[in-house]
Amino acid sequence: MAAKIIDGKAIADTIRGEVRKASDLLKSSKGITPGLAFILVGENPASQAYVRMKGKGCEEAGFFSITDRLPESVSEGELLELIRRFNLDPRIHGILVQLPLPAHIREERVIRAIDFKKDVDGFHPINVGLLVIGRPCLKPCTPLGIQELLLRSGIETLGRHVVVIGRSNIVGKPMTNLLVQKGKGANAVVTVVHSAAGDLSRFTLQADILIAAMGKPHFVKAAMVKEGATVIDVGINRVADAGAKSGYRLVGDVDYEAVLPKAGHITPVPGGVGPMTIAMLLSNTLSAAAGTVYSD
Ligand code: GUN
């Protein structure tokens, strides 16, 4: 039987509608308009596209947003200064520095410079630590979006074996830390595998839920997937396509057509995890503006 396709776009649209409503209420009841600052360094076309889509999301949610575009040659000091200004700006509740950054800028220094209460990406070490110990914090948007997709699709995680492929700070590690916690949409048994694991099939074939987040086009083949498993594809890879107007098309980390008949549920690319990342960014920004994340 063919897999049930999880419509991430539709679920994200529902969440964006909820965020818009809550944002309007925050404005009318407390006079607060959520504000998000984007910082984009250099000319990476994928990063430019992501920031454009996130900015459009802000507009539709009724948020205030600013995008600062800096040249590839900007110094680390100048970037840190801009972050400090946004940290002090009362109109701004969230700061997002689009990654990756040029090699001469230390990503870790930049992330640490962001006020952790405005860290809507959930990358600051304080938020990473709070996530690990299961305390309230701003959480990374892509893993949070995947958790929400599973919840809203009625896919049980309690006691299930989740295998995450990839150990990035943006997806693999926070995904693991979210799903092992106690609570709704979590309580899973989680295995993380990566490039040093050798043959991955001996792990992936045991997955009730398989999350592919290693950035390799069509890496996950049907032979790596257990019959009936839920397959979540985080990959957004640009591959050359002479027939496409742009000269490329987007493919996931999963060999979608081959895995589709074997999986129980599967997310497409595009239209799966990607839209959820933006929805959760808006949700995080709303929470930061409302001041509902941290109790002190
Ligand atoms: N680059 C790729 N994914 C992300 C993300 O979620 N946040 C930021 N800031 N940069 C990214």
C-alpha cells in the first residue's frame, strides 16, 4: 500500500493562521507587535531565498520585520555590533542570523552574542542547555516543526524507535534532545547515526520513525526503510535540472519515489518539513514577543 503523504504545507498554513490570530490579539490587548530582525551575510542564493520566504511569513503574520543585508566582506566585529543593537531594540523580539556564515566569521561567537531571549533559532548555548535538561526555552525551528508534524498527523512517538540520520547542531542533535524528553510528542527511544556509523541499514531498518537530515540527495533507499515506517525528509538539495527554468530542482535526502510504496507515512520535498520550519519561526517569535517562554 502506498504511504500516506504528510502535507507539511497544509499543516504549516494552519499554524500560521493560529499565529496570525494570536499576534492580532497580542496587538489589540497589550499593544505589542512581534518584531523579527533578519541578518543575511553575503550572496548565497539558497540563504537569500530562505530569508525572503521567512520575511514574507512575518508580513502575513502581521509582524514587524527588518532585513539587514551585509556584504560577504563584513567583519565579525561589525556583525556583532549589529546584533548588540538589535538586542537593545525594544521593537525586536527575535534575531535570526542566516547560516552558513563566511569562513572568516566565527559562527559560535555570533550565536552567543544574541540575547538568548531573542534567539528564535534556539541555537544559543543557554537554549541548547535548557533543551537538554528539559526546561522551557526557545527551540530550533526545524526539529520543533517535525515534532509538530508528527503530533498533528497523529503519529505516536511514545515508546517508538526514532532513528535520526545526521548530527548537525541545527537539526540532528536538537531533534534527538526534543524526542527523548518526557511529555507529549516525545518519550521516544532515539538513535542518532552519522557519517562515522558505516553501513546505516542495520540501524535504519529498526526505525519506526526515520528522520533523514544529512544533506545528501536521495541517500535513503527503499532497502534502508522498514515496511510501514514513518519517513521524515529534512533535506533540501539543489540538483541540476536542464529542464527547469531555474536550472535546478529541489530534492530531499530520501529517494522519495522508491520509498513511497514501502513507508507508512512520508513527507515530500518540497512541501513537507520546509514550510514547518517557517511556521515554527513565526510561533517562536510570537512567544518571544508575548514573553511566555521564560518564567523570570
Ligand atoms: N540555515 C539553515 N537552516 C537554518 C536555520 O534554521 N536557521 C538559520 N539561522 N540558518 C539556517
